[in-house]
Amino acid sequence: MPKSFPKAELAAAVGASPARWKSVRGGGYGTNTSKWSVDLDDGRRVFVKLALDEVAAGWLRSEANVYGAVSTSFVPAFVAWHDANDDTFLVLEDLTAARRPAAAADCAEGARDPAQAARSGAALGGARARVKPGVG
């Protein structure tokens, strides 16, 4: 079920008007989401994921809970959340031009090799330690 870009809802959620947006192709579970890189009129650039069905809306609700609870240097910043009137979307810091820091590379490697992650000091446990109790 295709949905159009939620311009008015996004403006209300982030406190700035979308000036330009382009569709972004993604992977992962998100085949039932639309994704955009959006330039806002206040100079920020954000990444928007819009649920195309109720299954994706559920995933985005869970993802919003995680972003609201976890604070690390290697995940995008949580910007806004909207879940009303059949539109569910998540707004994150756009990392299109970002470079992945070494800690994130170590953490990604740790997903394949936990022993290597421990040796390199990756923050796998640190990310869990920053989860706020009772959130979600």
C-alpha cells in the first residue's frame, strides 16, 4: 500500500518544514517501509522511515522505543516520532555523509566474533548499560 510523503506531519513532529526530500532504498526488515532523506528548512537533514502496513508500524514502534532508550556514539540520534491517523513514522539523524567510527566497526565485528569485540573494547555491554529502566 503506497503512501505519500508525510510533509505536514513531519513538519509538526520535527518543528521545521521539509524543504527537499528524496526516496532512499533500504534493506533489512524495511521492505514494507518507505524511507527518505530530508533536508529541513532549519538546515538539519533527517532520515524518515514510514510504515506501509501494520506489521511495519509495529516494528517502528519497537525501534522508536530502542532509540528512545539507548544513547551511544555510533547510532543515529532520535529526532522525532509520529504514530497517529494511520501514519507511523520514525525520524532519525541522517547519517548519509557520516563516517563510521572505529568503535562501531568493532561492535559490528563483535556481532560476528564476541571474543574479538571483548579484546577490542567494543561497547556491546556499554550500549545495554545505557538503556533507561522502565522505558518501553
